[in-house]
Amino acid sequence: MNPQHPFPGTPHLGPVPGVLFWFKAYCVLMCFIYLAVALGSLFFFLFPAEKLEMGQTEAWIIGGVFLGMGVPLFAMFLVPFFAPFRPWAWGYAMALICIGMLSPCFWPICIPLMIYWLKPEVKGLFGLRV
């Protein structure tokens, strides 16, 4: 049993790669962003449409889009904190990194994350053959 490994019994034998910390930090950042988007939807639901200078239907549609985007994406970025180190979790994390790459603002974070996520040490942590 390796004392440096967070979950004994998984196939990984070496120390935990540092990219795991940065991936979790990325997930925390994205959770905060999508929580803010979800909470921002309340602005469109609670304020009178006249103050927003739009119709009530428009305000509800925008609020619904914000809520419909914020809540599921917030939940998606929470999953890695509870997921086991299994091959599907590695692919799921890769998909989350790809979601971040949809915005050029996150390229400085996501490109290095992806480069290190593809390394054999990380794949071995999740039980993938290298």
C-alpha cells in the first residue's frame, strides 16, 4: 500500500501527479463560475422587466437559459471530487477540460492541463494501460 496515494487498492503505484491538484483547482474555479451564472438567473426572475428594459417574457427566457446552463454545468464540475480513480473518470475529466477549451479565456489553463493529463503517470493513476 502506497501512503502517498489517496485511494489504496487502485492500480497506481507511484506518487500522485501534481496535475491532479491543478485539475481540482480548475474544477473549483469552474464551479464558482457556473454557480454565479445560476445565481445570476435570479436577477432576471426577481427584478421587474421594466427596470431591465425588456419584456417579461424575454427576462424569463434569459433567466431560464442562465439557470439551465449554470446548474447542470456546476453539477458536472462537482463530479470529479466524488469520482473514483477509474478509466471512465479519466475520460470524464478530459471532457471537462475540453468544455473549458470552448472559451479562449480558459486556454492558458486548459492547454497545459490537457498536455499533462495525457501523460502516462496520470493514465496509470486511473488504471488505463499506457
